[in-house]
Amino acid sequence: RFCIPLLLASLPTMAAGEEIAPALQDSWGDFWLFRFFVNAAGYASIVVPGFLLIQYFKRRNYLETGRGICFPVIKSCVFGSEVKSVHQDDGSLPPRAEPTESSTARQVFKLLFCAAGLQASYLTWGVLQERVMTRTYGATETDPGEKFKDSQFLVFMNRILAFTVAGLYCALTKQPRHGAPMYKYSFASLSNILSSWCQYEALKYISFPTQVLAKASKVIPVMMMGKLVSRKSYEYWEYLTAALISVGVSMFLLSSAPNRTVSTVTTFSGIVLLAGYIIFDSFTSNWQDALFTYKMSPVQMMFGVNVFSCLFTVGSLVEQGALLESLRFMARHSEFTAHAVLLSVCSACGQLFIFYTINQFGAAVFTIIMTLRQAFAILLSCLIYGHTVTVVGGLGIAVVFMALFLRVYARSRMKKRSKKLPPGDTPVQKV
């Protein structure tokens, strides 16, 4: 009974020998662990009744005995309407368009368009993310201003726009007949909003370059989740590149800058939040990969996941009374309103560019573009917000990106080799 409060009381000061900024310790309501449990309680108030309803309908064999106006909705949410697809080459990716007779100039233009769209969307998103979470609004000569502290509201803003864009796209274009039970999206949705929340919260304790580099290392937990969730096996070069990424990230994190400040120090809380982001995000990708065994398009996946994300986040915000408080903050600071809206637009547009790029050029080209984006994001953050990187840290960054490019090259070689295999032979499944 007394151990849990004692543990919670000691956690705010566990910060790798550094003190957390006073602005982050105004009250228990501002401590990330407390907010995490409050948010989780809000999600549980929706998940638990939903789970009980699903079990009730399954025990009653509602698919055979159900009737009435609610039957189609309950059938779609609980049972689905189509069996899984037996044959699936790589369900996590949309079917790549076969190259047609078009000029080289047109293909180059498409590639530049995709690269520019991805870079613009996610570089802007990264800069705004750091601005919103680490800087104050309404500062004057006499007033230091106030920080926006509710990361869950930003997650809600991103998801509501992504839900709207995906819904309009599905309504205006022809999509495969949907057959997956809707409730199965809730697992990926829950892990997705928790990973996004950890990502925003981590910026209060660590620098943006550290966060970007930690994201690059998520291939390691993705491989671990792949073994646990999908029973995948991996090639030796995948383990080698994962080890190189770990070494590079360790070099960067262990390097110390002489003028490091409280806002950029890698604290214990920041490390825990980054670990939470990577674990939740790894589960999301593997669960979505399993869901793609149903016949669906990536945009349908985007729509289904964001439906539950909006439900979970708005429910939790309303229960906490944080929705009105965040709206009042928006009303007080028009600059924050513009940043939050632009942040959501960049997130939604970035997802559409992802689908289009993979469809037109394949996963290898997309991975190269996004790897370059991570390098540009670190450079841009250092230029705009004045982060410093030591020589050892710079070498660590170089090792990470060298491993990522090596991973892309090895994967492309394996795909070419697998196409030449006899029909009876199948290559090892890769992440």
C-alpha cells in the first residue's frame, strides 16, 4: 500500500544525475507518469465495456441469431464480413503499380514530387513538434508566457484530421470490400496513440536529435515484436545492421556536449518515454501487418485505426476535463492554433505521400527518402534550436545512417535474388 506512493514520489528526481526543469514539476498533474496512468484509465473506461460487449455477442452467437436494425453494425464491428486472404506476398505494403510506358522525365518528376512531399511534410512536422512542446506562447517583456502541456490533445488533433482525410479518400475512390472486424483496429489504435503520446512527452526531457536517432533504432524492437507476434525469422545481415544501429545510438547518447542545458539533457524520464514510444510503435506495425491478411487497402487501414484513435483520445480528454482547457489555450494563443492545425495537416498529408510513394516506387525508395529525412531533421533542428553535437555524437549518427543504407541495399539484393529462386523455394520472411 505504501510502496507505490513512495515509488511515484521518487521518480521525478530520477534523471541521470540531472534535475528536471522546474516548469515540469509544478504539480503531480504535470508529471508524465501520472498523466500516463490517467490517460490509460480513460482508455480503459472505453476498452473494458467494449470488450465485455464483444464477448457477450460472441457467446450469444449473435451472427446466427441476431436480427434488427443494429445487426449490420454489430456484425461489421464484432464479426466482420469476409474471410482472411490466404495468399499474401507482403500485406503491409500496398500493391505496387506496374511500370507503364512513360517517359523517363515523367518518372523523375514523380520521384521528385514524392521526395519533396515527404520531406516537406515531415520536416515541417518535426520542427513544429519541437516548437510546440519545448517553447512558450504569449511571452512578453514582463510575462514569460506559458507552455502547452497536454500531449494527448495534439494526438487527438492529428488523428481527427487523418480520420477525415482517410474517410474522404475512401468515399471518393474505389476500395476493396472491407471484411475485417472493426474492433481489431482498436489494438493498433491504442498502441499508436500511446506511442505518439510518448513521442510528444519525450521532447520535454530530451533533444529532438536524440529522439530522431532513437526512432532510427526502432528496427531492433520491430524485429523482436516480429518474432513474438508474427513468428518471423531474419537474415544475418538484419542482425548485423541492428547491432550497428545500437552502437551508433549508444555513441550519440553517451557523448556529452560542454554547454548542455536542462532542456537538452537526456534524462531518465526521456529514456523511458523513448523506450515506450519504440515498444508501442513496434507493436503497431506488427499488428497492422497481421491485419493486412484481410483484404483491405492502406487507406482503409488508416481510416479504421484513426476511428478508434479519435474515440479513445476524445473520451479520455472529456473525462479529464482537458478538452475544454486545451481549447481555451487555443483561444488565448492564435499562434498555437496555427501550429497545431499545421502539425495535423503535415501528419495527414505525410501518410498519403507514404502510400503514394510505396505504390509508385516500392518500399526501398521510400526507405531511402525517409532515412535522408531523418538526417535533414537532425540538421534542421540543430540550426533552428541551437542543439550541439560532439565529434563522438556525430560519428554515432554516421554509423546509424550507414547501417540504415546498408539495410536498404541488402534488402533490395535479397528481393532480386528471391525473384530468381525456383517456385518451390521461398526466401526467409523479412521485417
